[in-house]
Amino acid sequence: MILAAVACAMLLLMLLTRVPLGFTLTLCGIGGIAAVHPRGLPAALAIAEQQFIDLAFNFQFSALALFLTMGVFVVGAGLADDLFDMSQRWVGHWRGGLAVAAVVTSAGFAAICGSSTAATSTMASVAVPAMRRFNYSLRFSAGTVAAGGTLGILVPPSSALIIYGLLTGTSIDRLFMAALVPAVIQVAAYIIAIAIVARIWPDWAPAASRSSWSERGRALGRVWSVLALFVLIIGGLFAGRFTTTEAGGVGAGGAMLIALLRGRLSRRVLLDGLARSARTIGLIYVVAAGAMVLGQFVNLDGAPAAALEFIQHLQLAPMAVVGMILLLYVVLGLFIDGYAMLFLTVPIVCPVISSMGMDLTWWGIVVIITVEMAMISHPFGLNICIMRAFVPEASLLTIFLGVVPYLLADLARLALVVLLPTTVALVAPLFQGNL
């Protein structure tokens, strides 16, 4: 347990020196294993090598690469523009309607790209200029898009859920299924937050012009391919027609076909997209493998058992322990990027949660919601930084003030999922025989 605490301190120190996270996790894991294993460094290197090999040959990890590739082709096909145009024409004439359109579009775009970064950066280019044209507050516009982008790590097929499943051995299919209801709750909570803001500060979110029914119909017709692709992927997964990896292949192939049919798939776009996807998956691979090496050290050191024994000594109720861990996540989220927090904490925290008899699928959704909140927390929230890059006239503080209503909505949703764990299993009976 002492060695685990020392390793955590080393992790934080190395992060402050800006050493890449994947190398930090790997080095701390190897050093820790060498300290506790009877064979020392040779055993540590052998264990680390095995973790890297196991991840490379893990067929579920290939699903992550395929879904990322799907997202690249979706962006190249310009589907985000059509999604926002459709949402704008249907609800833009409401007060706050363009903000609702941005949230709905973010959810739809997230469903076919699985990336918060892609959703936020794309919607920053698409939605913010449109909202500003109709005199929306800069604070509210930027905050809405930054918060809506967090849907990218919860709405299936989510890359964060895939990473969590790989780190914990949890079924990715079940994680996708468990995320559906919380994702719907998030969209609904954000729409309620928009309605409240538009009611209190009407100048922040004026109504846009009303579109005719023929214009709405044409806009809806341009996004049929997006809806079809989402239904094919998620429906096929839950119906048991194909595995997560096969779903990724279908999604990547379908997105490429859509881009080709729309005349957006030039040779340059294809090669650039594949190269960008390869760079991203390579980065994730190094970090994920490093987290698995660190997890091996944590298990060998007996830190989860020691932590559980300490918790039992305190005689705390399981929910009190969950509250303490979530408080730790909140504090970490002020200083550490959400994805880094996921890689750093999952190998240490999840064995404790499992030892208390709690469902790791439910806990995965709780953790992802917490990471979502970290992504829009000041000052180091990833989505806030992305918005600052795409909307340079807005300061970090301005963007953060714009996401406050959505952070409050996220707190309410987090409390609901923690206190009512059944919210992550409401659709399970429909697909129980296929998972």
C-alpha cells in the first residue's frame, strides 16, 4: 500500500514535468512491479511486455480504431452541418431553439463518431457562428457547445466506454446499453437548462426565423444516412447480429460509403483521415497499455485489498465510500484532463468498487459522467480549451460561466444515477438474451 502511494506521488510529479501520460503510467508500473516482485526488473519488463502484447491482440481494442475511423469519415462527409441545419429548422424558432439544436446535433454527431473532441471542435465551427448571427450571447453559445460536446464520451459508440471496458474487463456491449438512458437524461436535462436560461435571460437566447414545412422536410431528408447508420450500428449490436468490433467495421465502412456518395471522399481526404485516425489510436494504445501495466502493479502490491480493509475499518456504508471517491474525482477534475483521470484512477478504484459487491457496469457510467463534468470544469477542462481555440474572442472564464447551467444539470443527473442504479439497466430486459 505504501508503494502504491509512492507510485501515485511519482505519477503526479511526472505529469507536472509534462512527461507523456503513456510513458508515465508505464514507467511507474514497471518500477512498482520491480519493487514488489521477487524477480525484480526482469519480471517487471516481462509483465509490461505481456500487457502491451495482450492489448495489441485484443479484438475489442480494434473496435476503438474502427469507430475513430468512422468519426473521421463522418467529419469529412460534412454530416455535422446537415444535422445542425435539420435541428435548426425544426426547433430554431423557439426561444433558445438554436441552443437546443446544438445539443441535439452534438448527441447525433456523437452517436456516429464516439469522440467528444471531434464533436466539440466540429460543432464549434458549425453551431457557434449560427448562434452568433441570431444575437445569442457569446457566453451562452460557447458554453452550450462545450457542454454538448461531452455527449461524445457517453452516447454509444463511445471511445471512453470502450477504454473503460478494456481496463476493467467489463462487457463493452453492456456498457453501450447501460449508457443509453443516462444519455437521454443528459440531453433532456440540457434542454431544460436551456429553457430556464432563456426564460431568465431572454436576451441570451432569442428566437430565430421559422422555417417552412417543406424546408424542414428537405433538411430531414439530407440526414437520413446518419439515422440509418446509427440504427444499423446500435440496433445490430443490441439485437446480437454482430459484435462490437464488427459494429465498428460496419460503421467505418458505412461512413466511408456515405462520404463517397456525397462526393467528399477524395484521395487526399481518405489518406489524411486514415493517418489522423492512426495517430489517435496509437496515442490511446500507449496510454491504455501503460494503465494496464500500472494496474498489474496495483494488484501485486495489494492496494485494493488494503484500501478495502481500511474502508471496512471505518465502517462506512457503500454509498458513503462512493461519495468519497466521487469527491476525489471532483478534486482531480480541477487539475487533470478527464481522459487522463480515467486512465489514472480506473486500475486503482475499480477493484475496490468490485470488492464491495457493486456492479462495474453501473460504476463505469458513473465514472464517465464524472469525466464529462471534468471536461467542462475550469480551468483545465478539455472542452473549454477546445472552445477557446475555436472561439478566440471568448476567454476561458467566459466559456466556463456559459457551462455552469449544464454543470448543475450534470450534478442532478449524477445524483440520479448514483442513487437509482436501475437507470443504467432500464433497457437491459429488451436485449438480455443477446448480450
